[in-house]
Amino acid sequence: MKSKILVVDDEKLMRVSLEDKLRKEGYAVTSLSNAAEGLKILQTTNFDAVITDLRLPKMDGIDFLREIKKASPDTVVIIMTAYGSIENAVTSMKEGAYDYVTKPFSLEELMIKLGKALKHKDVVAENVLLKRQVMSRYGYDNMIGNSDVMKQVFEIISTVSDRDTTVLIQGESGTGKELTAGAIHYNSNRRDGPFIKLSCAALNKEILESELFGHEKGSFTGAIKARRGRFELADGGAIFLDDVDDIPLEMQVKLLRVLQEREFERVGGEETIPVNVRVICATKKDLKKLVQEGRFREDLYYRIHVVTIHLPPLRERKEDIPLLVNYFIKKYATQQRVAVNSISQEALHLLLAYNWPGNIRELENAIEHAVAFCTSDIIVPKNLPKNLTEGDAPAGIFPVELSAIDSLDLQETLSEAEKKLLLWAYQKTNGNQVRMSEILRIPRTTLQNKLAKYNITKPNIPAAERI
């Protein structure tokens, strides 16, 4: 698409020359003789750039510039000024002009400056887009939940975001620890600073130390040049250390020093480097237990354990599953450009009955899979991954979904669950009673009595009950 340029100059010869040159360079050009007409057209047309003379009839270029910025803040402006008006040109830069040229000037000089101005505009627009994408990922809108436990999480995030307190996020894999850390940072007064992430479990000791603190040239084999570490890169912002429990004991001393003194040295370096950074840590392990076992420093534990956020596993917040499902359906229907917009009650029941060992990440993958295989506007059970519909364990038993039930017959329910488990074990082992007693963890005589009670033998298993 051609960039749209507005030229405003009361000198006809200059205006026509500019218009002709700009058209030859491939721009879409509109040229006017006064600022009033320029402001009028700016109300209805978006221009990428305005090239205007500083001296205009009825309204000077500075006032015109101010009005342009009010009407179209993203439009870049280049001022044309006479040699004796450099001071006014500098004033125009302070008011928001991108650049200026002094008359007389060559058209080539102006084209170069216009090209740079348009490139600058594109970079600014790209940065705005990236920032919006970051906020869409890490803002509260992407942390879905209306359960009491999630409301508590949101309250803690809201309270601690604008403080520089060290935060420890605890939760199983897939519960959203990185999203929580991002929400803390991007809703804090450090939001315009960097947000640096590092998984401590993904790197060995030598590489991890260099990644955290950087290194000097020649400090080890392969260090062909000096390199800044993650703490230096995070200066003025925040660093997120995932799986902090995997940091070796001898390196935990250096991390403790950064937290306490806000300074460190690079690997192989002697210069002490000060740093202004907020630290957010995450772990899926019990750090207190690791301290008792001597696998994590007690002083470091208390230093990062200032504010703790416990992210519950999905199985403990199942009332949030419908909200999460709707969110992921919209997300992946948009990405895949399909018309899927809902899920059937049967499919939703399967999701509610499942235990979700992979938590939200597993649920998101399941919905992405379902959207990809859905041939209508509604997800049905056959669209879900097979482990949800044909898993090893019988669906609908563990955990029992009771939110929509007012009463039940306990003995009947227990008998039904027992029969389904026996059927599952029978089919899994092809009727081998030794293996059945092993996987059900009951004596073989007890197993035989229960099989007789429910008349379970291979020929007698109805097709409708086969798992």
C-alpha cells in the first residue's frame, strides 16, 4: 500500500514540485495551499506524513503542527523553513515534528528524511502492537477464573504489583506461573522496563551461571567475547526465575547476594556491577522440604519467600473450566479462522470429569485439538483428544463431579464405581486375575469374590459397558 502524504505550502511552485517528485517516488499525494484546508482533510483522511511550510497564511506552521498532533497523533510531520527561522524549526521539533529541512533544499534530501520518518512511524506502530500483544498475554484478561482461590490470587497480584517485593510463585506444571509473573510485572510501575525470563532447570551449572551473571572474554573455553547476563539485561525491570529450586547450592550464594546487595560480578570478572531489578521466582516443588533435606539454602529460602502466591491445580478449581474452555475456543477459532463458538454438554462433562494432570496447559492443548478437528460450530466428544474419551482409566469416576447433583444413593454409586473399575482392570489385563489384583491392589480371593458378585467374565461383558 502506498504511503499517503499531505503537502501544505502556499508557494505554488514548491507545492507542485514536491507533489510531482513524491508521485514519482511512489507515494499517494494530496497538496493544499493553507492550514485550514489541511486540518479539514485530516478529519476524514489518515495520512502517514505531513510536509508543511513553517510560514503559512492565517495559521503559522507551529500552530498547524499542534493541531495535526491533536487530530492524528501517529502522523509524522516534516517542517520546511527558511534559513533565518532555525529557532522556530527547533521549536517545532519540541512540539512533535519529526524533522525539518531548510530552504533552499534538494528534493533528494527531503526524500531521504521522509523515508526515515516513515520508517520511524512503522517502528513505533510495531512497538505499540508488540506491547498490546504482551498485555494480551500477561494482562489480567488472560488469567481466567472466578473461583474463590483464583480471586485470592488476583487480589495478591493487585496488591504486590506496584511494590518491589520479591515474589515466589508455587504451583504444579501448567498452572500458569509465567503468566502470573508477567501479570505482576506488566501491572507494576516497572512495566516499561524489561521482563527477562529464565528456566533454571533447562541449563547446567556452568551455562546457568553465565546466563544469570554474564561473563568476561576468556573466562572459560568458548568465551570469545564479554557477555551480559540476565540480571544486567533486566536492569530497571524484572527477572523471572522459573524452577529456582534447580539452581545449584554453590550458585545460590551469588543469587542471595544479588537479592540483598543488588550487585554482582560477571564470571571471570572483577568489576562489581550494581543492578536495579525486581526478582520473581517460581517452583513446582516444596522448597521448605528441600531446605530440610539440605538441598536448598535456608537463608535464600526466606529471602525469596517474602510474598508467596499459590496457584491451585485445575482439579481444585473445576468451576473455572467452562470459563477457560470458552476463552480457548475463541482464541483458537480466531487463530484457525473457523466458526467454532461453543461446546456440547456431553463434551464439557468429559472435561469436568477429567483430572487434568497437566493443568491449564493440558486443557488449552485439548481445546486447540478439538477446534482443529471440529467440522461444525460446536465441539462434541469425538473432537476431543482420545485420552479424554478412550483413556486407560474409566472416565467420570475420579474425581466425581457433584456440582449439579442434589442427592445420590451412596451404596449404589459405590457399587457402580466398583463395577466400572473391575471392568477396566479386566479389559486392561485381558482377564488375567494375577495382574488384576496387582493393579487394583487387592487380594486375589477378594478379586474373585467381586468378579462373581458382578458376574464379570469376558463373554458376559456387554458391549455398552466395554471401556
